[in-house]
Amino acid sequence: MRNWVRVLGLVWATGRGGVVGIVFTTALDALMPAAQVVLLGVTVNAVLRAERPSELVLYPLLFGLVACLSLVFTALQGYWQASLEQRVSNTFNLKLAEKSAQLSLPDFENPRVYNMLQLATREATGRPFQMFSQLVATISGGISLVSVTGILISWNPLVAVLVLLSPILPVCVNQFFVKRLWRVERERSEERRRGEYLLALMTNDKPYKETRLFGLVPHFIQTYRTMLGRFYDVDMDIERKRSLASVVSGLVGVVVTAVAIFFAISDALAASDVGRLAAYISAIAAVSVAAQMFIGGFGQLFEHTLFLGNLFDFLDLHPVLELESGDKGARVISDGPPTIVFENVTFCYPDQERPALSSFSATFYPGKTVALVGANGAGKSTIVKLLARLYEPTEGRILINDTDIREIELNTYRKQLAVLFQDFIQYEASLRQNIAYGRLEAMEDNERVISAAQRAKLADVIDELPYGIDSQLGKWFSEGRQLSGGQWQRVALARALFRGAPIIVLDEPTASLDAQAEEAVFEQINSEESAATKLLISHRFSTVRTADEILVISDGELIEQGTHSSLVSAGGVYAHMYALQAKGYTD
């Protein structure tokens, strides 16, 4: 019932006029069967009494009027339903998107949340309006049922009772199998997601080279075919059983209806009223249909309620991390680049016992570049995620000018942060958009966009594009131009620089660049972003050695700290790593 209330409330808020129009015309249309039953009985008796055709002219006109009214009501319902259905679908899909935006990174790293999202996505487009439409149809069936049953009761209560009983068993049978299908869908949600993943591997451009080169596509197709076949076998087993049960329960309903018709014929013969017999048959048919709509409607509503539970389970999901993004907390960090302090920070990923970061303490000063060095999995990217407030420390705190970042309004804080992630996004959009996504409000500032592109050494790329910064990138859309890996990385770097943030975090910013491009990029950053508080992660010591300070991370702990020369002189882990990389160039 709670799902009914929520859906109806949102449908009402989406389009009050459409709701009123649909309910009003449906209610009027629901009275038409009763009018037809009465009109049929009156017409038959009038025909039996009439001596001339002219005496019957009124009755065809009345039938025509009823038919015209029904036609108009149906047309109006169709228009309002089409309009409302699209608006309701848009509303729920937007709610799904808004809810996804509220979730934290740990939520998107949880398979259970992905299962919930997949189930919710399947229901968001059509199910809410289907529930509203079914509720209206059920009410319509109820109105028709009451009006026609009232006529039957006035003639013979037993006939009315028998006709009302006929659809109950088939509806109960249907509800049983609906619930079974619902359970099956919930149980297979993760496997269905796996199938969608396989389909994405076969239909997107990024996996194309590897999946074709390794000959994986036939294997994926066979795996996908096997999975679909398994789904089909389970579904058809349920459908076979439902069909058999429906036939048996339907036969029971047919027998009950036949008994009702027998009593109706007996009653009409006893009264010697042929018109009533015709009206009886029409009324029994109308009540059977209305009862099926009304009682069966509750079965359909039960189905919608079950499956809408999947949608509302996701919409009601509470993020693992409640990152405050309202008006609470400090709204101003500083007038310039801040001092950042990690104070005994420990962090453990969800469902993992071993900390990814343990008692980490470090200070990052304005105008300085601090480089993080360490093996893969050492904890470097975890530091970036914590600084970006994608996670919260398990222990300890992170201070921005002596203010705990948890006390700073989230959106305000993140505007002070420009991050180039190692797994940056290649947006299938124009070059302007790719860069200006760093600060949306400056999208139309041509000078700023071009400046960011030039600082990221993209001038040659712009010259080669047909429409300059407004050229479409990627291959998904018309006139798109695909860039090389290094060019895409420079676009991502331009996006970070375009943000104009006082804190700059670069996670492997030149991994796809050649040595000459790398040197040029860092000269540009060090000269033009000299005042910013900069954090750099890189495996290239040609990049790292230029940093003002280097932090060596191992197994989540800070083990060495200093400048390049001091760390090399110390002969520790950093010196060993540097020697190994240098050896590759000297041997």
C-alpha cells in the first residue's frame, strides 16, 4: 500500500490535469456497459411490441449516442495517458539519476548496490505509470461491476453472486505465479548484470581491439547464449505451469458462469420476458468482464507493487558515506592555495580487514609540489580519494588551513580541487565540452578554454580539428575525431587546469605522453600554477625528481620522506627504485 501512495503522489504531482481527466472520463466510460444492458433489454421488448419500424427510430439513436460517448471518452483517455505516461517515466528516470548522484564511491563498489540499480532501472521507465493505469482500470471495472451487478441483483441475486465468483480462482492462480517470477528476477539480478556486461564488451569500441585480437567474441557470445537459454528454460517452466493452472481455474470459472446463465434463462422463461433474457446475457457478459477487470486488477496491482519494491528499495537506499553537501559547515576555505595536513590518517576499504593507509601524516604547502612514490597498491591513490572526499578516514583527520574537511560544505570544497585521475574519462563530446567540464559556468569563455588547451600542449590538436575547439571527439557520434591516448590525456589535463583550483592533484598525468611532451607539460604547470598546492603521483622518476618533496609509501605507510637528492643519498627504498629505473636507460 505504501508503494501505491508514493506512486500516486508522484503521478499527481507530475500532471494533475491529466490525472483528473483520465479518472473522470474513465468513470463515465465505465457506466456505458450498464447503459447498454438496460438499453438492450428495452430495445428487444420494444421490437416485440412495435407494429411499425418508425416506432423504433429512437433506439438506434440511443445506441449510437452511447457508442459516440464511449469513443470520445476513449480518445480523451488515450491523449491524457500518452502525455502523462511520458512525463511519469521522465520523472522516475530523473529520480533514479538523482539518487545515483547522491551515492558515495563505496556504494558503487558494492555488487549488491549494482544489483539493486539494475532491478530499479528495469522498473523506472514503465512500471509506475502502469500501476497508475491499472489502478484506474480497476476502479473503472469496479464502477462497471457495481452498476451492472446492481441491475442483476434486482433481477436475480443468485445469478449476480455466481458471476462475481467466476474470476476469483484464476486471479489467485495468477498472483501465485507472479510472485514466483518476481523472486526469480531478484535472484538472477547479478547474473543478468553479468550478461549485460558481456554484451557491452561486444558492442563498445574500447574493448574491440583486445576482444577481437584474442578471439574472445565467440566465447562471449556462447556464454551469453547459454545464460539466456538458462533464463528462458526457467521462465518457460513457470509459464507452462501457469498456463496449465490457468486452464484448470478458467474451466472452473466457465462452469460457474454456465450455471449462472442457466438460472438466468430459467428466470427469463418464467417471466416470459424475452427482453430480459437478452439483457441477462449481455449483463452476465458485462459483469464477467468487469469482475475480471476489478478482481484481476488487484492481482495486477499486486504484481506492480512487488516489482515497484525494486525501484523504491534503490530510491530509499542510504549511502554508505553520508557526505554533507548542504549549507552546513564553513563555506570559504581560504583566499588562496591552502595548507593541507593529513593527521594520523588510517583508512580501511569496506569489507577489507587490512588498512589501505595506516597512521599516515604529511603536510602539503602552498606553492610546493609533493610527489607520492610507491609500488602499485601501496596506498597512493587512496590518499587522493581521501583528499577528494570520495571516502572518509577510518581514523585521524584531514585539515585544510586547520579546518577538518568534514566541516567544510562538500560542493564548496570540491570547487577548490582539480584532480586528474589515472583512469580519466574520454567524454564523447566536443573538445570545448571536454575541457569546460572542469568548470561548467565558464563553458562559453573561449579565451579561457583555449588557454587551458594551450597549457596542456593541445594547440597542434586544435589546428587539426575541423571545427577547432567545437569539434566532436570520439567515434560514437557524427563527425567525431578519435584522438590518441596521449592526446586524450592532455585533454584531461586541460580539464583539470581549466578548473582554476588552488589544489591540484595529478595521478599519473603523463603516463601516455612521450618524454618531450611530458617535460613541456610540467614546465608549464610549474611556471603557471606555481602558487597552487600540488600533489603528484607518478612512476616516472624523471617527473618525480622535480618535486619539492617526495613521500615514499609502502603497504599504506609513509616510510621515507625528502627531496630527490636526499633520498638518493640515503640509499633506501627510493634510491633502489630510482636505480632500477635508471638502469633501464643506461644498460
